[in-house]
Amino acid sequence: MPTIEERPFKEVRVMTSQPSRMRVVTSALQAAELILTDWPIEESEILTATKHALLKSLEGELSPGAARFALPYG
């Protein structure tokens, strides 16, 4: 099974599902994990676009920096 690369990017503070709690994210992999475990937004076009950008980055088809800008709070 291939190992997933972190795909690091410049740190960004992202809101979590807990009010007033921020989390520092420094890679596409961390952002993807955040979406699965602690994301504050219900299903929406923004979430769908963010998931798509992170997946493309993890697959190597989109730069980590571009994936970072797909984060709604990035």
C-alpha cells in the first residue's frame, strides 16, 4: 500500500467544530483529517470544493499551496 505524503504548506489557522477553538494545519493531509474529524461546516458547496482540492493535492495533481487556499478559513 503506498504511503500518503503530507503535502506541506504554510501554516493556517482553521476553525473547528468547537466554538472559539482554532487548529493550526500545515499540510493537505492534516486538513483532510480535520475535515473528517472536526469540521464546523455541514455539507455544502464550499466543503465539496475543499475536499476536491485536498484530494487532488494528495494525489499530486494540485500544489499544496493551492489546496491551502481552498480552505474556507485559509
